[in-house]
Amino acid sequence: WRLSKHNKNNTTTTTESGGGGGGGLGTIDYRGGMSVEDLAHEYHNLDDTEKFDIVCILEVLEHVTDVDSLLQAASSLLRPETGMLFVSTMNQTLKSHAIAIVGAEYVMKYLPIGTHDWNKFLSPHEVETRMARVGLQPVDTCGMVLKHPWSAPPISNWEWKLDRQDLDVNWIGGYQRLS
């Protein structure tokens, strides 16, 4: 299978894994310095077996100009029968505004002011609608929450957990082709 990873040097690193006994992963192809749309263009004419088992778009949707173009390109990179697209982003709720923008940017100064635009935050339902337009359906969706929300570095490490009930701030979803 193939795995794409961006790095600051805009280089591609290929790692051979395993061998003998069939227990290895095969080739992992790390790619950097290109957009998802550019990668989709490169893979457009390749056989489906050359496409990806997994594509991850994590903490990106709330920063892009054309979400639909990104999702269309990402979906075109998936193997038709088995490919999975994972997306994490911020939900558009008052709670997310209070925590991600007011709290993280203005009060705690964990992020530069202006990192997030609340108008670009997307609910799981909005993403599900956009995924359906590119031929994908949800497999699972969970919130990502801090285990100990009232303690933060340097007092403690940030430990995250998945929470099926609390998708109010940060959430992750897995999507695959419509059956």
C-alpha cells in the first residue's frame, strides 16, 4: 500500500519494508511538496491497484479555500473497493469558537491569532453531504476530546480520546465508496 506524507524539504522518500514470509508492509511511498489535487492529477491514469488504501486529511479542511475540490481529489486517490478517507476538522459550534479561537488563540496563545476562521469550520453533517457528492459514505464519526480538559502543558500532557457523544469541537470521520 502507499502512504503520503509531506515534509519541509519537499522530497519523496521510499522505504522498503518486510520481505520474506509475507509479513511485511511492502513499499511505503512518502510524498511531499504537492497538493492533493496535484497528486490526484498524477494518479489519474494509473490502474486502481496503484491507488491508496488510506488517505488522511487531518486538521486541514478548516484552512482550505475549496473544500469540494480537495475532497474530490482525495476521493479519486482511493482504491475503489477498499480505500478509506479519514478527515478530522473543527465543528461549527459556539463551543468550538470559544475553545479553538478565543481560548487557544487569544487567551492561551497556543496558536497565532487568525489561525482559524469559524466560518470555515464544518459539522459532520456538512462533511457527510460533501462526501456524498464525491461518492463516499460515512463509516464512523467520533469526537476528539482532551482526557483532562482543565489541565494543559506545562501542568500535564495533552492526552486525547475519542468520544462518540461529544463532536462539538474537534471530530474525525472515516469514509468509503458508496456500495
